[in-house]
Amino acid sequence: MRIHFIAIGGSAMHNLALALQRNDYTITGSDDEIYNPSRDRLARNGLLPDKMGWFPERIDKSIDAIILGMHARKDNPELKAAQKLGIPIYSYPEFVYKHAEQKLRVVVAGSHGKTTTTSMIMHVLEYHNFAYDYLVGAQLEGFERMVRLSSAPIIIIEGDEYLSSPIDRRPKFIHYHPHIAIMTGIAWDHINVFPKFKDYVKQFELLADLIQPDGTLIYYSKDKEIQKIVKKERHLNYIPYEGFDFEIKNEKTYLKPASGKAIPLKIFGAHNLQNLQAAYHACRKLGIGDKQFFKAIRTFKGAAKRLQLLKKQSGAMAWLDFAHAPSKVKATVEAVKGQYPKRKLVAALELHTFSSLNKKFFKHYKDAMNAADRAFVYYSEHTLKMKKLPPVTKAEVEAAFNHPNITVFTENDKLVAALHRFKWKEKNLLLMSSGTFNGVDLKGLVKELLRKSG
């Protein structure tokens, strides 16, 4: 088959293209802008478009299918050409379901923790040499790419609630029809496409309705919105979880199972112990025993940009986290402070998404960073203009967070300068963003800052 990707440079899109190329599909693609790491990875595999832009003259009947990415617009010239020729057009979740229709499908959904929970399940299956496919939203250590498609009988999918494509306004996870689903929690996000909280919650109700008959829904039992969802009569097995018991000794987290010795972990934070118990229940449904699970999970280090340790120096540590939604920010800040209570914590957050830069959403950030001793918040006025959002003042951001020791920046060089003014001995740094603080070399910055901590 020949498959053409419109907007091939996207994170999931380019990984799917590489996976299909590995399976001997003929792949072509287009995009108007492609950034790293997508650019280099496509180039290494001969899939980087020779010119940036859209070229409808390249769309002909030799193409068996189009996979359409969210970066494209519904009036995209190549899309219009494909529609005129009657070429089948899929969003990437539609195509993944087409591949996985005969497999046992495990889908991890939720406003937070889905990448980590998905990667935990994958880690355990990989550790015990299970045959499985996957789709996950981050690069994981030990995995060449974020998508694997094969003849394996199982597929593990991170179920994103964002839109499928410019011409398919349904959430991605609606397409997957899972046999086993996980819901980690529901906290309003993506308000540019779900302007009311009830609209956002409705998508998770639809997901529950689409679980296969006699399937399983594993859910965080303390979430009020999920509690409402599971009250509906469905032919499902419901498995609630709250999170494993744990203890922190000498700045290390130990899982406390119902029986047996405490288990040392490389991850930490109450939210991660919740994610871990969700993964445990999913793995049990896949035939993994308790001893197998706990043996494997000792070596799990986490996913990229999910409390990823950037640097450890004498008397100081620095992490990077994808956190941007209020619930994610709060959980991450509290996790680091709880693990290292004797150290001062400096937390820096970039407001980068449509939701986080919307004034109507600001109130949800109240007290989210209060576990940090010092809080910095950065946003770019250029990003506001690019997203066509109303102007925001520093005072509005500062008031919304309600932190007693907060500074708001709109210029990243001033944020970097403020971080350089600290003496980092016995301090920790937490950087939180779904972006890069507008182009800051975060690894280089952290290396320079912590070099002075000894």
C-alpha cells in the first residue's frame, strides 16, 4: 500500500509514518513546517518532504489512503484533491483502530497521568517479553519510537481526548472501542474545543459507552465526575482504585503492597502511585501476576518530560515535567516537595496552551503551586497573539495563582536571569511546560545552574 501523510511532522503522525514504513508500506508526506525531533527522524528514514508546503498535484490515484493530521486545515489543498479523487481519508486514530480491530485493545484515558500509566503497562509487558503493539504520547527510554504496529494480539493505546483531525471533530479515543479502559481523572482542559466543562466530561461518558460488552473500566474512585459516569448501567466490569500505599525514607519512595516487603521505586509522588495501581489492574487483566508486576516496576524510570530528572548535582536536583493543566501542576509540585521536604523548591511554569492562556481558565490555577517555596510563571505575549487570545496582564496571572512568593515573566531571558541569581545548594528546580519556555535550552540551562551548587 502507498499511504500519504498530510501534516507528517506531528509527534504522533511522524511516528506512525515510521512504524508503517518499517512494515513495508510506501510512505510519502507533506507539511508546511516541521521541527525537531520530527525533522531529523524523518530525514534519517528518507521521509522528510523535499520542499515544505502543500502540493495538490502530487495527489493521484496511486495513493491507497490519506492520513490527515490536526496541523492541516480543512481547506488544505492536498485534502481537497484527495476528496475529489475519492481516496480514503483517515485520521491517525481511525487508522490505528483499523489496524487493531482484531486485537485486544487497552486504552488509557484521563486529563492527567495517561502517558505515564500507558508507559508503565508497556514497561511491564516489555520486561516479561509479551508481544504487543502500542501508541503512546511521549518518547520512552528503550523504545525506538512512539508507535509499534505488528501482528501482536494486544495493543496498548494512550487515549487522547483532543480532536481527531480538521474534518473529524471527535476526540481521538472515541475511535478505539477498548476492551479494557482506564480513566485516571477528569479536570477541564482544551477549552478552545470544549468551551463548557460539561462538554468536556461528555467525551469521557462516550468513551465509557464504547467499551466492548463485558469489557473492563478501571477508574480512579475519588474523582467526582468519574463517580457519576460509572453509575450508569453498562455491561462492564468496574475496577476502582485509589493508589498504592507508599512511604518515603531518606528521599526514596517505597511501595507498600498488601503483603510482603516494601518495594523501592525509581518514581515518586502520590499521583504516580495512583497511576501505578491503574497499570497494575490493567496488567492483571492481561495475565501478569503480582510477582511479575512488582519485579518489573522496580526498574521503571518514567516517561520523557514526566518528572524527568534533568540533572543531579551535589545538594541540588532539577526536573522537567509536561505539566500545564492545574491538576497536573499541583500534583507535580507537591510530589517533588513531598519527596525532598528539607530542600527549598523553586518551581517555574510556562503557560503555553489555549486553556492555560485563557483568562476564564485562570481561576483553576489557584493554589496549584503553593507547595513550592518560590514560584515563577512565564508566558509569551507573542504566543497569545498567535493563538488569537485577548491580552493578559502579569497582575492577573499573579492574582490567579494566589502564591505568596510568585513572580510573573513575559520575557524568557528575565526568567533565566532570575534563576541564575539563586544559590542552588540544598535547592531543587522544577520546570513545567508543554513547550520550551519559548526556545530555552533547558538541559543546558540546568547544567549551568546546578554546576554552582556544590
